[in-house]
Amino acid sequence: MLVKFTSSTSGQIMMFAQVARQMLEILGKDCNARGVITSEQLPDAIARLRGAVADAHRPPPANSEPEDGIDEAEGGSRVGIAQRAYPLIELLDWTRKEDGFVLWEAAHDF
């Protein structure tokens, strides 16, 4: 299932529900079929996502397992939270600059 994030000022992006769930959980939002990130919530949302990306860039403790949210693809390439969060951070940042809001929509709760 896809989740569509639509800015009132800057366009839209789509994410798979699993990735959108991860992003919304970082933001402290429920994964309902529809929701909003208001203009007042945008600065905190951006800070939370950037904080999660910064945390992911810290070296893991010795003898730890791979971080959740990272996929191993053929050839050993890894897709981490930084690559997944970047489009949403950019959408939120552009929307904040223009004092807008962001809606998300999915076929059903996820």
C-alpha cells in the first residue's frame, strides 16, 4: 500500500506504508488513513526526523546487530533512514518556509 504526503504549498511524495509508518512514528503521529502535520507542528517534525537521521549515523556499539529499518539488497547495498527520510524532510521544510501544512492519505489505516 502507498501513502501519499501532500503539501499545501509544495507538491507531493509517495511512500510505501512500512516506510511511512516509520516516519510517522518518529513524528509521534498515528498511522491513520488520513492525517495532518500542521504549520505549527512542522518545525518539531523536521527536527525529529533530522534527529533520527543523525542518530542513525552514529557508529553502532560493538557486537550489535544491524539497525532496524535498513534493507539489505542484492549486492550488499543498504537503504537507511537517511535516504528514506530525506524526501519527507525536504517536503516539510519547503512547506514550513511557505507557512503551509502537509496532509497524508492512504487506502486505510496502516
